[in-house]
Amino acid sequence: MKTIIFMGTPQFSVPILKGIYESGDYEIKAVVTQPDKKLGRKRQLTPTPVKAYATEVGLPVLQPEKLSQSEELAELIDLKADFIVTAAYGQFLPTSFLNSVKIAAVNVHGSLLPHYRGGAPIQYALKNGDEKTGVTIMEMVKEMDAGDMYSQEAITIADDDNAATIFDKLSYLGRDLLLKTLPQIAVNPTDKMPQNPEDVSFSPTISKEEAQVATTLTAKEAHDLIRALNPNPGAYLYINGVRTKLWQSHVLDEKTTYKSGVLVDNYKRFCLSFADNSVLEIDEIQPMGKPRMKISDYLNGHGRNLKIGEKVVSDEE
């Protein structure tokens, strides 16, 4: 039976770890995840989703603050596992650790490499309006997401997809693709394909400033940004000076003569003008200090203060 060190942190990683464990084909020598964090209003110390599952099924868990400077690193190297499998772990792995495996160190990456190397590939695929995304099983090397590819599989991005739904779809796609690919790697570890350097693109973490829905965007670009940042951190704009998160929207076929940032309609719907005379209808919204709400509830409380034809969206507070 081949041995594995599994490394992952968020919910995306859990179906992959669970798939390995429940397959019965591998011995999981250790599960490595990020340290517990204080979450919520009560700042309660909370384990990562990976730790919660690993603890539930009795797998050994390690949580070094920084792997490269930890006592756990030597312990992991001494395990001399056949595979290291990472899935959204969140730290770089030291070369000495990568070189300690008997067969290969592989990563389950949520994009069709060489597109979107980095930590936010799903968000960038949505933000850029891509028609498809997918999972790549790749070799771990010192350079970020630059290793050769063992396998890859794509899915279509549906009109109603957001970051949450794509994360969910790719976690299960990654599980299935990994379980199909690991036996092939064990038989022939050199059967892999290099990434084309001319096609490389990156997906760094999206900043708070980049999460703002600017009036220079078209309605389609605004919609793609909104779904790319749902659920975290949430796209926002300023409506009459109030910072307001936008959670769900859709692009209308209709055009407007209004300049960007103007209220087009607030009768049973909430429509804003954007660049190129395009119109975006907002379906779910959250003014600062308020809960998320359907647009009907928002209009009942705020609609009387908004007038059609007036510029209600600004790019500054």
C-alpha cells in the first residue's frame, strides 16, 4: 500500500482527503493543515475544515505555523512517504521536503494550467468571464504552480455559477481526477507534460480595492466580478455614499441612454447603468451594517430615497 502525506486547509480540500481515505488504497501517514484561527464575532478558536475531518476519522494532524521553520518538517521528511498530495494548503513547501518522497509530490490545482497560477484561480476565471475552468494534477516544484502536468480535466462555467459553486464542483472533480491519476504516476512518474511558458498567467489574491465594482466596468464585467467574489470577500460599490456589497446580479439585454452609475429602475427591481450603455439588475444586496437581503426588502427600506435618472453610484465614498 502506497503512503501519502496530505496537505490542505479549506473545505475545497476535504472531499479530496476524504476520497483518498475512503478509497482504502493508501495509508495516510500525516495530515498537515494551517493552525486553528479565531473566527466569528465571538472570536472562537476554530479548526480548519481539513483538521475537523481528519480528527473525525482519526488521522494524525500537524499544524505548523510556518512549515519551513518548524520541528514538524524533520518529522515529515523522516516519514519518507511515497506521495505528498497538496490541495489548497496555503504555504510553500521546502525543497528538502519535496525531495523526500519516494515517487512524487503532486498538487491538485483549481485551474487549467498554465492559466492562473497562484492562490485565486477560481476567482480569476469568473472575473475574466471564462467559459470553462478545471483541475490540473501537477508536480510540485520550488516555483509556484510551475511543475509539469500529469493530468487535466475541464468543466463549463454555468451562467449561475459563483466562486462557491465552482469551488464545490472542482473539489469533487479534483478528487476523482487525483484518484485516477495517482496509480498512473506510481507506474510511470516521468509521464508528464511541461507547461507552455507562453501561456502562463497568474491569479494573485484579489485586494479590497479590486473588489470594488467601478462605474468604468460594463454590466457584464460588474456581474462577473460580483460572482467571482461571492462568498468571499464580496464585491461592493457606493450607493449614495453607503458602502454596499452586491451578492447576486444578472445582466439585462436592454440598453440605456444614462451615463454609468445612474439608477435605471427601482420598481420591483433594482437596475443600474454601467459602461457602454449596459444595464445590471441587482438581485441580492447588503448595505454596510445590515444583513444580506433580497432586492425587494432593500427597496422597501431604501427605494424611496432613490430616484430614476439620478446618479446614485460613485467610485468614492
